[in-house]
Amino acid sequence: MSEENPIKPYVHHAKYYETDQMGIVHHSNYICWMEEARMDAMSQFGISYRSMEESGIISPVVSVSCQYKGMVHFDDAVQIQVKVVKYNGVRLDLEYEMTDSITGELRTTGASTHCFLGDDGHVISLKRDCPEVHERFRLMLGK
Amino acid sequence: MSEENPIKPYVHHAKYYETDQMGIVHHSNYICWMEEARMDAMSQFGISYRSMEESGIISPVVSVSCQYKGMVHFDDAVQIQVKVVKYNGVRLDLEYEMTDSITGELRTTGASTHCFLGDDGHVISLKRDCPEVHERFRLMLGK
Amino acid sequence: MSEENPIKPYVHHAKYYETDQMGIVHHSNYICWMEEARMDAMSQFGISYRSMEESGIISPVVSVSCQYKGMVHFDDAVQIQVKVVKYNGVRLDLEYEMTDSITGELRTTGASTHCFLGDDGHVISLKRDCPEVHERFRLMLGK
Amino acid sequence: MSEENPIKPYVHHAKYYETDQMGIVHHSNYICWMEEARMDAMSQFGISYRSMEESGIISPVVSVSCQYKGMVHFDDAVQIQVKVVKYNGVRLDLEYEMTDSITGELRTTGASTHCFLGDDGHVISLKRDCPEVHERFRLMLGK
């Protein structure tokens, strides 16, 4: 990913309970890891998802995808690089690249898209309704 | 368990994603299966946990325990017999016996205790505050 | 999906432990439901994934995607229609459509692709190495 | 727990996907957190559970219990103190105390017991069969 990406990578250590009987991490866990890395990335820019929800804004996942390139085993450390590929105040598009923390080998790529809903369940624009949070998301885009 | 137990057993088919790299179901899943079987038992007596929550009553788990007697593998069908061992309107004590649906061999025993909280987060007595639901829980005790 | 799809739909009842604090099923669970429905579809055609693994063949997930169209709540029954969109003995492409069992409303669409690996971890062709299982997968394609 | 406990506490940050619709961490996750803390404790004493399994020894959970004293919310940091209460080479008994990392308030107490199985699935004595690992487990007991 671009050197200009202002988001620092997140590291997840694969847990025993995340493995399956193939002897590798079950593929569903990567979806959760993407969530972990996404929230960590937001917090790097001062966006607390907890506070967002407490103020009445939720950000559901609209779509998610994952391509499995290599296996992750129990006790492996996986570095997850999040990249904001699109953000316009109404919709957030992210990409993820997961590599082995030690060897740097690619393990998984992924993507997710998100919208923002207000208290009444309707789509909102952060640009209009939360300009301060909007500005922080914009900074995540980098140059 | 007693022949007088009025609760019919619940069957869970072990899923692939519930296995771990030992090649068996990970031990944490049984806690979830106890929840499935508990809610099924309640529904047998006309108690919808969904409706209970919608009416402002939640029933948190106060304690849980599990003894692993035999391994469960992917694709096994497990019969779970729930037994209400104590119920007084304020506290609910349950026991669980999990056996292989085909061989009848014992796999796991468990127990859980629950209380009831109202909208304000305080402990309530179903006997006093929800006599109709209280009566249904009493029926789960059997003779 | 096409009326010619020879696969019968699978039903999953949403569990309490699958919900998150948004009050809906957490988006990662759909990936597991797709696995449940996929293995059920295989078993409808006499393919036991358990037996496949015991005979030394595993079928890892190569990619997965999911589009969330509507929310699923605890206790909802979700009908999952699996469709084999491509199968050539080496690669299996599936699509999933999840609808509310009662209202028929669309909840989620998804897709997954799979390959087949032998004991030594190398890609195999079922057509060449397991013609009997290959024929069963072909039948899942329908007309 | 005793000041003589030689095990340093482990910290888990509660994830969004660990919450349920009560708005708190689902009770089944604590069983997984106990596993995380247990493996971290072992690694503090140079015991790699991964290496143990690779050398043909597994350590299944024989029983587990958990008492829920307070709720944990998304984004809370939970400090988990593991204590070895009994170890004789054949059986390992652990206790867990989970407190809020910031306030120090008690959240959960737990316990687990474990045995050790060799390649053939039979119970083994680490004292006899793996004296080096045995010595490390003994050190976890403290004075």
C-alpha cells in the first residue's frame, strides 16, 4: 500500500480458539480482525467508535470481502494495514492487507464498506451532521 | 435426569467452525449450546426470551460451569437435556446433560444460574412483577 | 435464484450469542452461516465433508464476500439458498441468498470460492482424483 | 490473589464483536479470554503451547467455571490474573480474576482444570515424560 497511508498497522496475535480442525485460523475470524483493525485505525485519528454510538450514530457494515492467500496458524502475529480508499461523509470504503508480522508474507486481503445511521435508523451525512468527526475521517485518507 | 423432567431435549449439530486444531469442538462453544438449549426449553413453555427483553426484562448469566467428559467432533449431533433444579422467581438454576444423539454416550455436563433485571438494571422478582411468566417457569420445574 | 436449482434451502435460526450491541446479528456470523448452508447442500447430494477430510481431501475457502441488505434479529429464522455457479473439478464457486423465512424479505447475499487440496497440501482435481465425488458436485450445478 | 504469584497479569481489550444485544460482552467470551491469559502465562515461563502440541502433547480442558460479578463493555480493558492453584505433573488447576484495568473493579472470577494427553490419546505425566516442561509448570506455582 501507498507510503502516504497515514494509518499505522495493527497487530493481531492468532488465538487457539480461532483455529479449526484444518489446523489453521478459521476463515470467518478475518472478518472480525478487520473490525479490530478498523476501530484501531479510527482511534489513531481520535475517533472513538464507542463515543460515536453513545452519541447516537452507528456505522453498520454494508459489504465485506476477503481473499485468502496464505494460511495463518495459532500463535502467528498478523500485521493488518487498513487503507481508506474512499470517504465522502456518507460512505466509507476500506481495504485491508494482512501479512505475517515476522516474514512479511501476504496472508489475506480484504475490503469493507460502511454507512452511517442516526438514532432513527436513517442514513446520515457526517459532513453535515458531525463535521468534527467528518474532518477526522478525511484525515485518514491521507494525501 | 429424572423421568419427571417436563423439558424435551434439544439437539445441536456440531458445526465445522466450532472445531479447533485439536480436531474437536472447542470447549467455549458448549457455553453457547447451553444458551441455545435454555432458550429452546423456555419456548417449550411459551416463554419467549425475545418478548421478555422487548418488555424490558433481561436475564443475565450469573455463573456457568462445564465438565468435559468426552469429545464432540464436527458433524456429531448432540442431545442437550436441560433441567430446572431451582426456581424461586428471583433466581433460576439450570443443569445440562449433553449426550451423543446416536450412541447416547455422555459428552458434557453443565450448570448455569440466572437472575432477572428490570429496565433500571435492578434485580426484580418475576413472581411479583410478571406473575404470568413466573407461572411458566414454575411449570419447567416439573413435579 | 433459478427454479432449476436442485439445492433445497437451509434454515438457520439466529442465536442470542450471534447478536452484537447494535441489537442485530453481527456481520461476521453470516460467513459461518454460509458454511453451514454449503455443507448442508453437499450432504443433500451425498457428499460428506467429514468423510472427504477423513479421506485426506480438504476444501479451503479461497475467497468470500457478503452484502448486507437488511438486518437479522435474534430468534429470526433465515432461509439460505445456495447455488453452485461454477464447478470444474478444481474450483467451486457458490452464491448465497439469505431471506427471512417468514416474510421472504432479502437479508444478505454472498459468494464463496473453494479449491481442493490433497494430503500433501497441493491442489488436486476431483475430476481426476475422486471421480465419484466429482460427479456429485456436478449434479449440484443442476441443468 | 497472593503477592507471591509469579505470573504477570494479561490484558484483553473487549472487542465489538464480543458484545451481544444486552450491550455487554457475551458471557461465553470470558472462557476464551481465560484461554488467552493461560497461554500468555505459560509463555511467561517459556512454555509454548504451540511447541507442546507440535511435540505430540495436547492439554484439553477438563472443566471450566465462571462467575460474573460485573459487566464488561466494548472497548474496556480487562486485566486477567492467572493463578496456578494445583499442579502435580498430571493435572493443572487454574484460577482467574478479571478486573477493569482502569478502575480495578472486579468483573469475573473463573477456574479451569486441565490434563495432558500424548499422541495416542492417553493421559501422560509431564513429570515423567517431559521433565523440562514439568519444571516450568512448577515454577508457575510460585512459593
